[in-house]
Amino acid sequence: MSATFLVNFMRLALQKTGAERAMAADGNLSIVATVNLEQADLLSPQFTGIEVIRQALDEGEPIITNNAVMDPERAPVTNTSFSNLRVVVVIPAEEYGAVYLDQHIRMGVIPKEVVNRLWMVAEQAANNRQIDISPEELEALYRQVENL
């Protein structure tokens, strides 16, 4: 899918989720666009965006997690406080790429229903090979999925 689709889809996902930060990456894990993510963020060892995108593309499903515990089996057994704990969501768009979203945990979680609707939009656009879909058409597709 074209970079334009991924960027438009990322913007729709930001609008619908209210996430603080976003990134679109193609199927080769090359970053296509970012919002509120600086180069330092992307290079930080704490940033797990590309790893989670790879997992979402491999599994073919959205991932809802956090930036501290990637493997639930390795989660701490104590009540640990994380000052920079972020809710992380990755929505794949078939083999074409994925959109990464995150926000500080104090802003709450991103509703699974919204994530699933966005995933349905990505799936429908990918299955119909709508690589030139406009932002307005993506919004209309989201509204259509929302009414199902």
C-alpha cells in the first residue's frame, strides 16, 4: 500500500483514538511518518514501536499493550510504579504496514472497540486494494464500519 494510505490511516487513527503519538511503518518496517515522536524517542532503548509493529504484522492482528511489559509471562510480580508508562496500540494493514499509537497511561486506555473498527477499516481498504483512498473516504469507511 502506498505511503499516502498509511499516513492517511495514521491520521484517522489519531483522530479516533485521541492518542498522543503515532507512527506509520510500511511492511518492511521502514518508518513512513510520525506525529509527536522525535528522533531521540525512536532511538531510545525504551521505545518498542518497531518491535510491536513487527509482532502485529506477523500475527495479522492489532496489539494492545504497554511500553513496559511486552511479554505478560515476564511481568513483575510486585506493584511497580512507572513514571512513563504508556498504552500502546498497533493496527496492521495486511502486509502493507501498520500504524503505531501510544499515550501516557494517565490519559486512559484506548478502547478496544475503536481499535477493532480501525482494524476493520484497514482490512477493508487493503482487501479492496484501495491504495489511493482519500482521508474523506477513510472517514466514510470508518462511519460505515461504526454502524455495523
